[in-house]
Amino acid sequence: MRSGVTYGYLGAVQLVRRAGVSARSCDESGATAIVLAVRRNHADVVAVLLDAGARVPALDEAGRSLV
């Protein structure tokens, strides 16, 4: 999930989601998929993750605002 989200590979994110990986998954630093997609400005990936139930936190894993 992380590589697809980080690099904006929408098809890869959709494939991983269909395989059952949670849209709320985190990487080793605690960053969620939606945080990574927002940081990289991958709006299409953000939309897929939101549709899959991802939650948008007010702050990232380091306590920084996503807005």
C-alpha cells in the first residue's frame, strides 16, 4: 500500500484494497495511507482511500496539521 500511495499509483492502491488491505493501515513510522497521499498531493488516491473508509486525522504522526 505504501509505495502505491507514496508514488500516486492509483491502480496499485485499488488492487491492494481489493486484496483486503485496510485503508487505515499505517507504515513503520505510524503514518496512515491517507496522510502519505495528502502529503504528496495525490488527490485521486485520497479519494479512493476516503471511499474505502480511511479517516482523515487532524494531525499526522508527528503532530503536524494536514491542513
